[in-house]
Amino acid sequence: MPTFPNALTDRFTLSNGVEIPQVGFGTWQIPDGPETYDSVAAALAAGYRHIDTAQAYGNEESVGRAVRDSGIPRDEIFVTTKLPAEIKDADEARARFARTTGDLDLGAIDLYLIHAPWPWTEIGKDCREGNIAVWKVFEELYGSGAVRSIGVSNFQVPDLESLIEATDVVPHANQIRYFIGHTQPEVTAFCAEHEILVEAYSPLATGGLLENAELQALARKYGRSVAQLSIRYVLDKGLLPLPKTTTPSRIVENADVDFEISVDDIATLDAMDDPTA
Ligand SMILES: NC(=O)c1ccc[n+]([C@@H]2O[C@H](COP(=O)([O-])OP(=O)(O)OC[C@H]3O[C@@H](n4cnc5c(N)ncnc54)[C@H](OP(=O)(O)O)[C@@H]3O)[C@@H](O)[C@H]2O)c1
């Protein structure tokens, strides 16, 4: 049996008791077909056991095939997918879920997320009623065992409050944009209070952190790359990082994060402004 870094084998436990591997492999912007299939296959071979996709990424079919072909038992791989942000109607949500399960073809989904509180073309639109209607479908899916846990993405505190007030199941996770200098303290604190696991998407700021001179100097001090420093930082905050790369050497590098950042250096990172702003 190969041995993998702790970052890949350690797990968080969601509020419903479901365990989730602490580092997830992101697949946004990886085209369906060989690119997605090969990247997911490489990630699984490198020891990742958590794959993050979405119907909007258009690559669920290749993700599913790579997971099935891996030979790894299905219950050892955690698969997250998402209902497209523009779907705010119960019947449409059921139809989209049916399409997702057909495309993935992996049986029960481990975590199903509302991709955003509003359509990406209307950021900030008040979709409270639609989110509640869709969440009730998520609760049905959860109750039936079609999904093992349910959550949201890009939800801020008011979005979470209105959902929690009107429905029964508190989201198990909230996937938000989070990286050094962009740490969303209000929603992160709210999620901690309500036992909602925060997943950090774009932990490298979609590549935006990598050329930062201050981060490069700090990473050098640990003999690590900026990507590794950035992923370790997220884990040190108790959050779940979702790095994406299609480069095989980087797939391995991004999981090799079993090192300790000093308290002083964490404080320095905490005080940094958003390097991408
Ligand atoms: N819920 C949402 O609304 C939402 C939104 C955005 C993202 N996400 C999720 O979060 C995942 C990650 O976010 P992201 O795709 O924005 O990007 P990211 O992980 O922050 O950064 C990815 C970029 O960094 C490069 N990179 C990765 N590792 C590297 C390394 N070790 N050295 C140098 N360059 C490296 C990649 O290049 P190469 O691929 O060329 O190697 C790619 O250009 C997504 O794939 C998706 O699953 C969710």
C-alpha cells in the first residue's frame, strides 16, 4: 500500500457525522474529456480522495468515469457537485439533479451544493424564496439517501440566515472564495457558530497569489512553494482547501503540505492585504 501525506488522509467531520477528506481536488475550467479524466485520475493516483465538480463545469461525465475506472472503492472517494446558480425552482432543481446523477453515474452524491445564492449574471439579486424552494428539494434528496450531505456555496451571512430560518436542515458546508488576504471573517465566524464546514475555493486565488514577492520569500523560508504555503494556511485555519491544477507534478506538490507555519508567520499572513485586489 502506498503511503500518502496526512493532508490527504486526514478528514473533517460534517455536523451530520459524514467524514470528508481535508483536501479536495478542484476541477473548474478543466474541459470535459481527456483533460478532466486524466487530471482526476492523476489526483486519485496521488492519493486525493475528494473531488469537487459542478454541473456548470460541464465535466461531470469525465469526473465520474475517472472515479469509476480508478478501481478505488466508491465509498473511499468523496464527490461534491453543485446545482447551477441560476436554478431557483423546485422542479428544475429535481430535473438538474437527475441529469447530474446520470452524468456522474456514481450512485449517491457525497455533497450537493447550491452553487451560489444568485445567478452569476445577476450577482446580489434577492433570490431568498428560490433558495428556500431549492433547499427543500435538497432536504428531500438528503432524506432519501440520494445525497449524503447538503450545502451551499458563495452564501454570505444574510443568505444563510434566511435559509436557516425557513428550513429544517442547517447546511453542512459553505464553499466560499478564500485565500491569504481574502479570508471573509464574518461568514467564516457565522459558519463556525453553526457547525457549517467552510470549504476554501480558489485557495491560490486562481493563480493570483503565486507571483507575490512577500509570499515567495516566506515560502522559501520553509523550503516550500507559494502554492504549498497557501494550502497549508487554509488547513491551519481549520478550513478545507480545494486547489486545482492539471499539471501532474503540481497535483502531487499541492498535497505535500505536512509542515508547520510558525505562529508569527501565520500572524503576518493574517495581516496581509488581498494580493489580487
Ligand atoms: N463554488 C464556486 O463558486 C467555485 C468558484 C471557483 C472555484 N471553485 C472550486 O475551487 C477550485 C480551485 O479554485 P480555482 O480553480 O479558482 O484555482 P486555484 O486552485 O486557486 O488555482 C489554480 C491555478 O493555479 C495553478 N496552480 C495550481 N497549483 C500550482 C502549483 N503548485 N504551482 C504553480 N501553479 C499552480 C493552476 O495551473 P495549472 O492547472 O495550469 O497547473 C491554475 O492556474 C476549482 O477548481 C473549483 O473546484 C468553486
